[in-house]
Amino acid sequence: MSELLRLSEGAVLTHLATRAELAADALTAVDDLRLWARLADGEGVPLAGGGVVRTVVDAGEPSLTGPTGWLAGVEPEDMVALRLRDGKLELSTTTLTDFPAERAIRVVEEFGGQALEGLRAFAEGLEPSPGVSIDVVVLELLMKAPETFADPLPPLAPLLREASLELRGGRVGIVGAPWEVGSVADLAPLDIIRLALVRSALRTYDEGADLSKAVAYLSRSETVLARIADEVEREPLGPGLIEALPRDEPAALLLIARSAEGEGRSFEAAGIITEVLSLAPDLGPAQRDAAEYAACRTAPDDPLPVRAAHLFRQLLTYVHRPARRRLIDDLVALSVRVAEPALADLALFENDVVGEFLDARGDWLRDDEVELLESWRRTPLRLWDVLDVAGDRITLREAGSDGGEPVTLTDELLPQQALPGDLMLTRLLGDGEGPRVFGHPFKVDPARREEMLALLVDPVDPYAVAAFFRRAGRAPAP
């Protein structure tokens, strides 16, 4: 601790006080004041004027606390300055109307370099996180150039974010760093670095910036290219960035195509994918996209029921694409993983992904296919009583006060999964000849019949239905 005090002597760190902090009589020390949180951990540091400043950790985040009323002279949005002098912390406020800009630049450059080194160390398995601890970098700056923090500088968090760095839990990394470390567990070290650097180049792009290195990284790793392409489909690129990407590079063209797909312009994306494959015929992500687009065109001689089954498979493929996969993931998070196939059906219809499919890919469909999908959009989710099962036939009737006439379906799998007396939650979709179950039904506990019926009031809330299958059934009334 004595060495830490010696290195920190004379240094001042700043922080913008908030109303919540003043009400709590404590200053958040996750980022700006991280070094002082380290110094005040344990026995604390004396406060000039009396009392002790100590570090308190709540939910993993450190704060600095002092004697009662130690922040009494501070107003919300005041710039607090905490300086260590003669082994004590001095509290004051400052306006930062004039500060040594060259020192702020030095801070940013040091953090930027350390963030890159932190990424490399993480990729090579030497560090558990892709970032570097703020207090460590501040200490290294004090060792290299003790005058760096001799005068108040802008608070570290906004200063570093303005320089296109990211902060997570007291650590700093480049924009695009893989903070969710499990997401890159299957990548080679070099691909982890490439992924982060490409993300950074795309997310921090300014007009006129050179993207050649980013495109080169993508061209060298199909694994990284596939990851970035999925991310671009989820968050399409802006017009300026698309304009800056070279149209003669297959990797860049793939990103442009995925951006169009993410914005619902599948026809345009398909044309760009054709360009990609003319330049790189073996590029895996482009081959898969081309195959998916080609599958939207059904065989002209197939009867409508056959094409209906094919169209439903294409809808499932569409909802699993990166731009819409989150709709399923959100439902799974509220429900149970084993129900994912049925939840995909729920995501498709209750979020009108069918309508999005028609808007994006309707030009490839025949008139009767468009009419069929439009009828599916109008078909509600309903609860069904299983009345009879015989061979490949199953007879259902809609549950409720007036269930209407029984409906008999012919299906290879459904009769094997049900018994008379069961309750099934599903959607009966027309196939051009009659009703049919294309998706995966939910089986509902008969004791929870009324609970489910109450959820099926249009418009159906897919999140409430998903959560239903996670909750334990309520005990029946006595």
C-alpha cells in the first residue's frame, strides 16, 4: 500500500456527481475513481478535514463513502475532484474550463494501446477478460509520467468513450471487444482478435476512414466473416459505411447483402449474393444464402399442399435468420428450452414474421402461395381438445364454451403424440385442401385449461404464452 500511496501522491481524478450519488452520500467508483477505490479498500484513506474515505462494494460495483455529509457542498452535475495529497484525499469541485489537452491525449493513447494488448492477452488465454483494468493503466501512467494527473482532466469514463473505447465493470477495451467471453470460446486466438478489430472498424467508422484492413481480416477468415455477416444482418450498416465498402471484394459484398436482408430487402440481397459467388464461388456463407433464396421458388408442378409444407419450412428458416432469431430466444428465455420448436411457431405468427416474409420475398411466390400465406396470417392460435386418435387420423375440437364442429386431420406424427382427452395448443393452417398442423403443438395440462383459454384473447401475447409453460400449475380450487 505504501508504494501505491507513493505513486498516487499528488494525482487528481474527477467525476461528475449525480443526484442519486448525493442522496446516497457516496460516489460511484467503477470507472472514473477506480484507483481511489483500490486505495480506500480495507482500512480506507484519511479525508482532509476529518474522517475516512472507504470503499463499499454493492452488487459488484465499488463506491466511495466518507463521513456523514462529506458531499454536502456538492450539487448534482458538479465536477468533483479528488486529489491525494500527503496521504489524504482532498475533495473539491472544478469547472474544467481549461485543462492540459496534451495530457488528456496521452491518457487516451495509453488506454488505447493497453486495450489492444489486453485483447491479445485475452485471445491467447493469458487474461480472463478482453479489457484492461482502469486502475492498472492509471498507475502505469503515473509511473511513466507522474505529471499526467497533476491537474484535473475530464472524467475517465466519458473521455475514453469519446475516444471509441468501451468500459465494462472497471475495465477498458476496444469497441467490439468480446465481453461475453463464452461467445468466442470456440474461436482461434487470431480469429478472436480479427473479430474484435473488424467490429471496431465498422462500429466506429467515420467518413473517409480506411476499411482495407477490416476487409482483409474478413477475407482471411471465413469463420470471422460469418460472425460479422450475422451481426450486420441484425444491425444493418448505414449508407455511408456501405458506400465505403469496396464492391470488388467478396467479403465486403457479403456484408452489403446481409445489410439489405436485415432491412427486409431479400430480392436485392439475392442479387448481391450472385455477385459474391461470381467472385468467390466457394464462399460458404454466400452459398448458404443463395440456396435459401433459391428455395423460395417452389416446383411449378407440385400441388399446393406439397408447396404449403415447403413454404412453412422456409418460414422457419426465415425466423431463424440472425435478424429475427432474437424473437425465438426471447420466448425461450421466458419458457423452457425443450419447447423451442413450438416457440418458433409462436414467434412466426404472433410477431407477424409471416407478413415480413411476404414483404421481403413475396416476389418469388406464386399467387396461390401468397393467398395461402395471407390466410395463415389470419389464423389464430387456439386450444384444442383431442377427441379421438385412430391410425394416422386425429379428431380435434376447439376448447371453450362453444367449440364448434369436430375437425379430423390426417397426419403422420401428430396422432402418435396425443391421446383422447389431451389438450393441444396449436394453429390449424390451410394447405389448399384442408386444415393441417405444420408447427409443433404445445401439450397443455387439462388442470390449467381455463388459465390457457384466458391467454388466448386476441391479440395473443406470445410472451405470456411462453411464460405459461415455465410456471408450475396452480392448485385446483377446493
